[in-house]
Amino acid sequence: MVTGYFDESGIHDSAIVTTIGGFISTAEGWDKFNRDWLAVLNEFDISCFHMKHFAHFLGEFAKFKDNEGRRRELLSKL
């Protein structure tokens, strides 16, 4: 058995493009992914990852504003 997680973008009325992305894995695969993901969040002292916040240095991502190397490292590890 597998489980999938999907996310969409661009479903509001003014959007001219809609995208959907997702991943499918086994329960064991998701357990490993979750452990690895949380380890990276802990390493960078962030509670969760939202690209719209990260891209604009909002909230807990403000600390990355003047550190492009650290931003790239976070994205690479995620």
C-alpha cells in the first residue's frame, strides 16, 4: 500500500496557471522522510517550511535575509 501527498497552487480566480505537485511512497518511506525532514528543520531552527515565507524572509525566515549561503544550504538539505 502507498500514500500520496499533493499540493496545489494557482486555484484562485485571478490565476492564469494552476499546478499540482505530489509524492507517493510507502509508510516506511514516509517515516524516513519525516525523520529526515524534521532533522533539517531542527538543524536550521525552524518549525516548518513554507516557500512563500522563505522567499520573502517572513517570520522565522528573516534570519536568512543576509545569508544567501545558509539559504542555499537549507534548500539543498530539504
